[in-house]
Amino acid sequence: MSATHPTTMLFERPYTALVFGAGGAIGSAFDEAFQSDPLCQKVVGLSRSKAIGLDLNSEHSIKDALEQCRAFAPFDVMVDATGVLTLDGKGPEKSLSSIDADHMHKIFQINTFGPALILKHFSGLLSSGPSIYAKLSARVGSIADNKKGGWYAYRSSKAAFNMVLQSAALELQRKNPEVLIMALQPGTVKSNLSQPFAAGLGELLSPKDSVTGLLKSMKTMRSMPAPSGACFIDHQGHPIPW
């Protein structure tokens, strides 16, 4: 039987949080949730529109943001809520014939390469004891769960970062067994990202409801057999196959 992961106690004491993509729908909801928690002593939000800027197309921007955040480190919780589905007016591909290499590269830059550089540079600011690094992923990034196909750039960019996250988890947990690395599926949330597809998606979650569920999942997560790697869960706490 798995023991309770040390991070389940993390939110029951004073902690600090860092949110990447705090200008987006889900990122801002995370930022607000941490701000409203009396136990959260400090929350730092990063985005293109915040005081501490963040450009996923520039490693220089990421390194500059890192230097500005050092004064507030270490962080007990980091949430990367960055990501893009539609870019330059182009939505997900419906067929192989729609694949465009330049567009796919841009999607990978925002969904895979940029977040990988965030993880590379900011993981060193995580607390040395119980801590959480969580990244918004997507159910469509699950290779095992792919039943419909299509959406080539978005699916593959999310699947690729899931592998980055899994590999990073194994490395980081060798240094700190108490760090929990999580890929989060927020559900279908009402946002600019989902708006072009809202008509066929049924009832959408509000960003607040999605984040409430994700935080509950983060607070009640239990450990997995070693080597644990990362876990992939949805906003209801249900595991998702990689």
C-alpha cells in the first residue's frame, strides 16, 4: 500500500507559490487561489503582461525572469499554466494533409520547448523538502487515450512535453525524494483557448472550478511505487494513462 506523499501536508503550513502563465484563464485562477489562501505567504505570477515578463520564445527572457524570482525563492509550489492551441489564426489540424511544419514548430515552441526551458532553469528554485512542480497538460496528449486522431501539432507537443516531465521527475526525485512532479488535465475550461470549439464541447468548466479541482487533486495525491516519476491526473483526481 502506498504511503501518503509528504506533499499532502504542504498546504497545511505556510508556503510560497510561483505561477507561470499567470495572465491566462487558468493561470490567473491559480494566482487568485493562492492569493486568497491565508497560508500562502507569497505568490509570484509570471506572464507577458505581468511585472516579471516571460516569453516562451526566448531563453534569455526565461533566464531574466529567473534572476528576478531568486529574491522570492525557494518556492514550495510551482505551476506552469502556459500553453497554446490556436496560433496565428490556425486551429488544430483535422487531417495529415493540413500539417504545416512551420506552424507545428511554433506550437512546439510554446507547448514543449519553452516549458522545457522553464523546467530547466526554475527547478533549482524549488524547496529542498516537500514541494510540487505541476504543468498543465491535456488529455489529448495521452498516447494511450487517443481514440479520435487529428490535432497533430497540439497532441504531439503535449505528448512530447509529458515525456520531458517524466524524465525530469526521475532526475529531480533522485536529488529530492520529496518533490512531486505532476501533469494536470484541467478539463474543458471556458477560455480563449477553448472558445473557437465551444459549440461542440458541451458545458464548460469555469477556470475557478477547474483550479479548485486541480488544487484538491494536488493536496490529496499519494505516492506511487519507486521510481515514481511524474503523475498525470485530471481535475477530479483521476489518473490518465500516458
